[in-house]
Amino acid sequence: MSWFLYLVSIAWISIGSCAILYTGDSRNTLKRSLSAMNRKVLSVLPLAFGVLMIVAASDSLHPWLIRILGLLGLIKGVFIIANPMALYEKSVQWFLESVSDQAYRLTGILTIILGTAILSWIV
């Protein structure tokens, strides 16, 4: 399952780079993508991500961190499905419209750091 860790790492590095370099364009692309998808269908992605991360954790030097990320993915998927008090829509709207460009770039920086860390920890 190391192929999945490679895929996630490279995806996070590239997405983080786009968030830093093309802040407005990447924000608009994310907004269009999220508005076009059904929330129930969208919840399958973090659920699948969580399961695959938990399974792939044994191929890492720090499996506890990979398992935590997988567990967070599972929690996010359940949160999107349950959507208590329409918090999913509120949080997406806040992130895409209210967060400053600097904070959006900060998430890109953190994504690059996490992607690079996971890439270096693959056994």
C-alpha cells in the first residue's frame, strides 16, 4: 500500500503548491468543485481516504500519524454525511469566502509540509 502513500504525498504537495502560487484560481476551482458535487457522494472520498490510510499505515516509519490522519478522514466522512446543524455548508462557505488569502496560503504551506513528511516516511 505504499503506492497510496506516494499518491497522497504527491497530490498534497501539488495541491499545496497551487494554493500558494495560484490562490484565487485554486479557491475558485475548489468552490466550483464542491458546489457541483452532492454532499452524500462527496462523503465517500474522505471515508475511502480514511480506510486506505489506516491500511497503508504499516508502510510508514510513523504509522501512528498515518492512522490518525486516516481516523480524521473517517470522522470527516461521517461528519459530512451527518451534517449536524448544517455545519458542513457553513464551514465550507467560511473557508472559501471568509478566510484571507494569507490563511489560505498557510493551509497550502501546511499541506506541502505534511505531504513532504509522509513522502519521506514511506518505507
